[in-house]
Amino acid sequence: MSAQVTGEEIRKVLLEVVDEYSKRGSGYCQTNPILTQAAQRLGIRHNEDLEQALLTAWHDQFREGHLAWGLNLGNPDPPFCHVTEKGRETLRNMSRDPANPDGYMAHLQKKTTLNEVASSYISEAVKTYNSNCFKAAAVMVGCAAESLTLELREKLVEKMTKLGRRIPRQLQDWRIRTVIEALRSELDSNKAKMDLKLREAFEAYWPAFTQQIRAVRNEAGHPISVDPMDDSRVHASLLIFPELAVLSKELRDWIGSTYA
């Protein structure tokens, strides 16, 4: 693939064209016009490798459930297609929605830096989400969030050790729930020392980890039901994760510079 045209750009432009054509009217949502317009905007006509990359991105939209074939019962087959409810949701949040893996990861990387473990798990979470493996995606998001929590715990224990403070037994527990509660208790008792922005972020996003991401992760990770996981709940976890990642980084920085 050309260094000038990335997979992220191909997907982004394709989604933009789909959005525009679907708004013109259902009859405009057809294979050839959409692909031709996308190729022209990308400047990839007559470059077979990049044209095939565009075709792959196009077929991904159907595989991932954003597009479906057919216009109506009178025109149920290709080249006509329509945007699904999942696709409409993606188009509303196109640039950084989890349904756009490249855009989501680029957005996340712009906001903060993840440790290798968290990065590995959240990358796999986005892939499994777009393969409609929602239980697996829920577990992967939960693992990524837990990695951030353990990283934060290590930073706090390191600082408390330097200060000669007693390390609470719960903070060193092997159970992640116990660690989360110990972290919350210690940070909550010191939040008056945080600046307003950090304090508000802590109050807003820390509960999201325990009440949203961990709840969905636990539901998916405990094999007590064959019922499918609601994709909207996994979607919500993925949307929350970048804010949790930013908060984790800001708390580690605060611990290193201010916590006493």
C-alpha cells in the first residue's frame, strides 16, 4: 500500500462517501457510484493494489454489518444497498467510533500513551467487536482497563514506599476488585489536593470503570448464560475506555509530582 494512502484514510473516505450518498436518497446507495467517488477522492484510480484495498474496505462494511444488500423488495440485490441501524450509528460518530478501528485507535493514540499490555488488549477488543464477537470484546476491554489499574497501583505503591508510608494490604491484593476499591479509597481521600480538572475527571470516569466496563466484562466472562451480549453495552465500554486511559495517565502524573 502506498505510503501516501493508508488503510485508515481509505476507510474514512469510503464511509464519508457512503454517508453522503445515503443522504441523497436510497436509490443513490449503489456499489459503482460509491466506489468510483471514493477512488476519485483518494486519487487511486488505476492503482490495482489500492483499488483492491478499497474493495476490501467496501466488503468489510457488509461483513461488519454497517451495510446490507438491497434497496427494497423490488430491488433486493446488488448493486443496491442500504445503511443498517448499526451503520447509521457509526456514521454519526464516524471518525473515532469503535466500528472504525483505525479511527478509534488513532484517536486513542492522540489522547494518551498506553502500556504494551493495555494497547494489545484494546486493539484486539476493537477487532473482535467488529467481528460481532461481543462477549470476547467485552472481556478484552475489561483486561485493558485492568492493566491500566495495575499500572496505577504500581505507581502509587512506589510513591508511598518513597514517602515511608504504610502500604494498605488491600492495595497489594491479587484480586482486581479489591485493588480497585483500595485505589478509589486512597485517591478519594486525597482528591481535595487535586486541581479542579483532575478532580472532576476522577469523579466522572473512575466510577465508569467499576460500573460499566467491569460490569460488562464480568457478565461476559462468567459462563452462566448462552444469551448474546448486547452490542450497545460493549460499544459503550469502548467509548468510555479512552477517557479512562487519559484519567489513568493524569493520575499517575499527579501521584509522581504532587501526592504526599
